Amino acid sequence: MIKVLRTYDFPGALEIEKEIFGDMMEIIEAPSSTEEELIENCEGADAVICEYEPFTKRVIDALPNLKLIAFGTIGFNYADVDYARSKGIAVSHISKYCIKEVADYTIGMMLNLNSRLHSFHRLVKEDRKWDFEAFPGIHRFDTQTVGLLGFGNIPRLVAERLKPFGVRVIAYDPFVDKEEVKRQYGVDIVPLDEVLKESDILSLHLPVNKDTGQTLNDSTIARMKDGVMLINSARGQLVDESAVVKGIESGKIGYYAADVLAEEDPDLETHPFMQHDNIILTPHIAFYSEEAVREASIETAMNVKHFFEGNYKDAQIVNGVHL
């Protein structure tokens, strides 16, 4: 029997996995967070279902039976994808779940930032002040230029949701058809520098890889508008967090709203973001709804099933193994 091990807890996942795998596979839950725990718990596994666990070169070398690393997330940067490919181990991810949730989160945060709702809430509840002029410089949403870094599934839905608001939307993505995007979404695909310079609100929707790590840094922030509002619902590793702090302190960045940080479970007592009211944080919840949680478990389990049935095309493999 094929042995599949899930390295994290996820509500309702076990019942879904058992139903999808049937008698074909054995599913084991063994929450693991360190390399040592992964090496010990995943011994003999044909496949692992993982989330943020470090499937490094060391871990991969210690698991000679491993054939598939199946991420239950859109991102897959916690595995050494290239090394896995060199060992003939496939890496898969899920791409369909939580698209609506993250798009809704992004739109909600855009409206929040543009109207300074977070700041006014703090003014009333904490400072006990009732003053509509406390945060000047607010403009109608339809006068703003929204920039999207990346134009995959989520930013496409963001663009659709922005249409009724009448804002100008521009995006950077070197891998899409400019004419098709303009025709279908009304979005202008432009060079990165143009998105940086022209956006009043800039939202990150990039995957993390060797080319995109710390896309937001001192250099790119310096090219942005003064007072730019930034949203990151993608990955914390896209951002140089020290550069964001400097941008906030200098006023170059008006607001930074993040659902993700460079570390998945950071020390909030010492994290520098905690000192700044203009940095709005949520604990990686943009994906969350009861519907999305269930869809994530189904999509991940189906990827594993497709893989072991030899249906590699539908297994959402990202590193080219068996494709």
C-alpha cells in the first residue's frame, strides 16, 4: 500500500483524504516542524502532504522512498524544488482554492487603506478623538491607480472585482499576453518600473523564487510614489522587511498591509513591524473560509491520487518531474 504522510494539522483533512484515497493509500498524520522531525516521521513515506515544513536537501536525502512532495498551499517555496527534481521527486501544489478569499481580502484592504479606516478606528477607540480631519489627503477611490505585481489567478480576480469601482489598473507580469489581458480585464501590462512609479496602491501577487525574493527593497521602494499604500497577501519573502520599516519611518510608504511575514510564526514581541501603526497585520488569514479549507484538502488529496494513478498532467506538478 502507498504510504502518504501529512506533516501538519488541518481541520477535516483526514476524513477527506481517507475518502479520496480509499484502499489505494494509507494516510498518516504526523505534525512536524523541524528537519529532524521530518526525517524521523516521514521515514518510508511514498508521498508527503506539507505546508510550511522545510523539505531541504538534507531532508530529501534522508527519505530515499519519497516520490512526491505535495503542498497543500499555493506556494511551494519551503521545498528545495530543484534538488527534488534532480532526485526524480515531483513537487506539486494547489492553485484553485482560496482565490476568491484572497481577492476579497485584497479589495477590502484597498478600500480600508484608501479611506484610512484603520487609522480612524484607532483615533476613536484608542485616542478618544472624533476628528474627520485627522488624516488628510484622502482621495476618491476612482481617482487612484492600482498596481498589481503578478497577474495570475488571484490578481485576475482582483481586476474583475475592481471594474465597478472605475479605478485605473496596471500590472507587471512578463509571462502574460498583453493584448489578451487588456481585452479581457481592461488592465495594462507595463514594465515593472512603471508600476512602481505610477501606483497609488500596489498589491503583491508574485510567487517566491530566486528572481522574486525581496522584490520590495530599498531600491524598488525608492522608485514609488510618496505615501504609496502597499498590500502583501502573497508571501513574506517577497519583501525586505527592514526596507519597509525605513519606508514607513521616512513617510515614503503611507501604509503597509500584510497577511504574511518573512517567518510564518514570528516573535510578535520583538518584530519591528509591531511598533508602527501604519503597518497593518493579519495572521495569514486571507485564504480562510470554511469552504476554502475544505477545497484545499480535496485539491491536495486529488493531486496525490492523480500522481499515483499516473495522471501526472492533473497532479499540478511544478518541477517538471514526469511531465
